[in-house]
Amino acid sequence: MDIIIVGGGKVGSSLAEVLCEEHSVTLIDKNETLIKTLTNDYDIKGIVGNCLQTSVLEDANVAKANIFIAVTSSDEVNILSCLIAKKMKARHCIARVRDPEFDDQLVFMREELGISMMVNPDYSAANEIAKVLRYPEAINIESFAMGHVDLAEIRITKGSILENLALTQLSRRLRLDILICAVQRGNDLIIPNGSFILKAGDKIHITASHSNMVKLFKSVSAAYREKRVKSAVLIGGGRVAYHLAQQLVEMGVKVKIIEIDRDRCLELTDRLNKVNVINADGTDHDILREERVYDADAVVSLTGIDEENILLSLLAKKNGVEKVVTKVNRMTFLQLTDTLALDSIISPKSITVSQILQYVRAKQNSNGNSITTLYRLVNDRLEAIEFVVREQREYVDVPLKKLKLRSGILIASIVRGSELIIPKGDDCLKVNDSVVVVTTHKGMGDLKELFSK
């Protein structure tokens, strides 16, 4: 496909890096040095110019673009460039829009103005944080098939019921229908078989129904009920904090926001009447003690500086906070989860890239059994993808034990109507099934790619 990306920042450059492997990519940015760097690093075409000028879009051959992606630092530029590109015959347009003031207009812009997809990284990041606070034992948790399937990442601790357990013993020991579909052991990422034995320190990715996931957490943690997050402190009062506070209040969590900017505090106080907003420097250790931050069940570091967020999270862990979540912007910091023993690291930019890649892959295979959900995990080394079986194919209605899966691929779950199936050898794929696949392969876009010929 022909893809145009507007904006060569962290998100734009990450998209260019991934998409250029399979598509013809053109990147537009005003910064000539940046364009030179990216065109040298990746197999893409670069254009220096203003994306709002029709002449620049003509140079990019916008009329032949299958997908136009606007991820500049300006919401207004992203929206307007999409409208211009759409008028100039681009087929599908995606805009990154972050300002909460646009929240009520997203449906209008999609349906009336023809913008195919609106991505709000701050709202999406807040959703991810809310999920891991709902399940404190989880490092991360994702959902598939309209919430019928949960994919959770947890760490096996010393003395856990899971320690030294072979996967063949899992269901019998726990009496739960769950599947461990990937294991990270040190630097190794493993798609395990039944003989694989779990060890303390392993980070495991588990698929299960929502109810079975809750039962699993109760089994692995005797203190499950006591660990439920009842109070949370958000350090930094930006857009992620605003969206997150709204969700936590709805969950019944007592929320405190510490924000250094007085005007922003007044704005948050006006918009979040059930949240305690404190005007103070959240990086000041004395302030943190004065506000009894370390007594909270959860601390979420949301300042605009990655290093500050990491240090604040480490400080909270050292002072006994049970659940700590860290927001980072630089994707390189996502690798620090293990090195620094941080609970959960959330990157709005990484989430945005995953959402856009999901849309691109779905459009790439819109006539086949295509993607509906995609998550990139373990520093982008693992992908969890949901496909819908839209048509009869050679692998449909055939027992899985008779199909030959490629290495590095696992069918993690099948959802048929409201029924969740943790697949075994005698199970089959059927038309209209939702199928969750975990794989170490990059760029999969159709179910047929699962199977060896």
C-alpha cells in the first residue's frame, strides 16, 4: 500500500520504521535535518514542507495514498491536513488528536468529515493505566473480543503456586481454564509447550476469561482482596491524569493529583469535582511525605519528564507503595521494567503506534480474515492479534491438531458467540469466530499466515 505519514517525531518515525518493511512510505516534515536522518535510516521517501500546502501533498502523490496518517504535534494541523488529503482523494485518513476539548466531536469528525480514525494517545494511556490498577497483580492487561478474553502479564514470585509448575499441570493444579501463551525469562522470549516448567522471576502472558483471570489472581495472591486499589496519587496533572482521574473515580477509587502549575490546578479542580487537587511540586520528597503519598495503594508518575517519572516510581516502590505505574514517552525506556524492577511502564506513543498499525493491517487485508485488535508486547518483540474468521478457508472446520502452525505462533483463544474456548487439539476454527493469536513474527495480517504450506 502507499502510505503518507505527516510528522516525523517519535510516533511518525516509529511508524515509518515498521511500515516501510511492507509498504511504500512517504514522510512529510518541515525539518530538513530530520527528513535526511529518517530517509537515511529507513527505506522511505522524504519530503520537506508544510503538510497544509496542496503542492506538498501533490509531491507526495496524495491522490494515490491508501492511508494518510497525521501525527504532528498540533491537533489542528492533523485534522486539517486529513481534510485536505481526503479532498485530494486519499482513501483513508488517520489523525492524532489529544486535546480533551475535541472529545465530543470525534464522532462528528469521523462520520461527517470523513476522517477514518481518530487516535487520542492520552485517553488510551489512561485506559491502560486504569486496567492495571483494577488488577494490581498484573504488570499489564489487555482485552479482546469485546471483553470476552483478557491477556495479562504477571511476574512469578518466589513461593508462588506457579513456581516449578509444568504447563501440563496448570489446569489441574488451579482448576481453571487458562493458557500461558508466552514466557519472558531474562532476555529470552519463549512460546512454551506443555513440558515447559515455570520458574520464579519469569514474566508470563496468560489468556483467560475475565472471571477466570480474577480467580487466577486470587490463587496466586493470598492478599488479593487487600490489594484492591482504593486510593491513588497521580503526580502530574496533564491530559493523561485528567482522563485517568475520571475513570478511577468511576471505579470508586479515592484520587489525589499533585500538580505544580497553579492555573492547571484550578482547571482540574473545576473539571474534576470529586478529585483532591494539590498545587505543589510532586518531585519534592518533603511534599510527598507531607501529602502522605506513600500511604496510597497506588502511585502513578505522570510528569512530562521521563527521568522524573522513573525516579518518582522507584522512590514510591522503596517506600512501600504496592502498585506503581510509570508513564514514559521515549520508547527506549520501555526496556527498563526488568532492569529497575518497575511494576508497569505505559507509553502513550507506543500505544498510538499499535493502534495505527492495527488499522493499517486491517485495511491491508480487508477482504480476508483480518485483524480487529493488535497489541505489541515485550518491547515490541511479541504481538497479540485478534482476527475474525470472515469466510470459509482451507483451515476452517479442521481440528487444530491436523493443522501445522508455523513456529513462534500460538492460538491463544477462540471466541464463538459468547463462549470462550481455550483451544485444544480437537477444536476447530469456524466462520465468525474471533481468534486471538500470540506470535513472535512481525507484520502478520491474515489468519492464513499462521499455517505452514
